[in-house]
Amino acid sequence: MTNTTSVWGTADVSSGKGASDENFPVGSLLISKRLRPHVHAYYDYARVIDDIADSETLAPEDKITRLNAMEDVLLGKREPINRPDAQSAATLRRSLLQTHVPFETATDLLIAFRDDSRGHVYQTWNDLLEYCRYSANPVGRYLIGLHEESSAAFAPSDALCTSLQILNHLQDCAGDLKRLKRCYIPADLMQNCGTSQNDLLAGSTSPAMRRVFNTMLDGVEALNQKASGLAAHIRDRRFRMECAAIVELAHCLTRRLRREDPLAGRVALRRADGMHAAIAALRAWA
């Protein structure tokens, strides 16, 4: 039998982040009270595996060992020990069995976080989209499954989730490189614009790096346009309002990243953006 300590390790990798630290609402009041505990179970699991992948103290092989152990608990192949990380996988397992949401919405996330643990390099925009397919898109598909919505919502949901992930990468590009030695900016795009990863640590955005960011934001805007059709595919009124609000927030953050410098400080949503999102949600009520 595998030694439990060697599998789970003893280091605490929790970032201390919670749902309130995210750009976009997690299990907000727009989500049915009946479903909210399931959303929080999914978020808690995702937060744990993200923290493992982002740990600055664990070696890559130790991260992957822990992620594999989380997957084993999730799939019922390993008994969970009495630790928050293991218990989050056990709780989500019970939730998925109860709601009949596909387990792939949770296991697919591990594919991306294993790549993060290995320090995967993203050479092209398509490489980045493929990463988002596993790191972000499962979240939307989980919520669609939880609400028993049509698979017709998958394509605009995937576009929205990919947009949100890339926007987050742009917000955190300097910190990711400095703290985690990780870069999600496509290497060929930087090369074509005459810049490099080193310019991400300059404290301000050079003209060449601004061209990189703007090219990526062009791609994000195309995703946002596709995501704009999401609410039309959602029957549940409360969930439809949530989707409409998040799509509007994605548009708002895209515009802010066009105007503001993510290397000089974190570009964040503001109260006015929340008001725009609230209006979008109300429009989706009908």
C-alpha cells in the first residue's frame, strides 16, 4: 500500500483565496439556493487543485502526485484522508453522483493543472486555446449540466470561459512570470512583435508588448461576441441572468485592458462595471 504521507505530503499549499477573490461571481445569489452548495463544492475542489499547481514550495513531481491523488479520490479509487484537500474531492464526488453532472467537468481541469505543474510553454494562440479548453471551459459545462440546460449552450459557454481565462492571464502576466516562472503569452506572438518575456517584468507596457496585448484582446473580443449568444440558450431565468451579467463583465474587463496597463498594476473591474452587469442581468430576466 502506498504511504499516505508520501502521496499527500505535509506542506500546506492553500493560497487562502476564496470565492470573494475572483473577478466574477461564484455561486452568487442568482444561482438557485438548492444548487448553490453544489457550485461551492465544485469551486472548493477547483481552488484546491489550482493551489497545488501554483504552489511555490512543491516540486513539479510532488504537485502531479497530489493532483493524481485528488483524481483518485474524486473517482472513488482512493479513500480520502481527513484533510481539507482530500475532503474537497470527496465532497465533489458525492455532489456529482447526486446531480449526475459528468465527472469530466472535474477531471478535465486536472489536465490543465498538470501542464501548469510541468511548466508548459504556449507557443501559439491555438496552444493557449487548447489549455483553456481544460482549464476554463469545464467550469461553464459544469454549470450547464448542473442546471440541466441544453448542449446548445456549450459553444457560447466555452467562448465565455476561454475569454475569462485569457483576461485573467493578461491581468496576472507579470506576477505569473515573476512568482511562478510561468507565461501564458504566446511565444510566437511576442517574437513577431519584437518583444519577449523579459519585457513583462519592466513595470510598464512597451509599445511592442502593447501590440501583443492588443492582438490577444482582438481574439478575446471575438470570443466575447460568440459568448453574447449564451443567455439565449439558457432556460433557467436566474442562471440566464447570471450568464448575461458575466458576459457583460467580460466585455467591461476587455475594454479596461485596452485602456489600462496591466504591467503597472492590476487592471480590475470597478463599481461602474458591476452596474453595467446588473443592467444586463435585468434585461435577461424576460
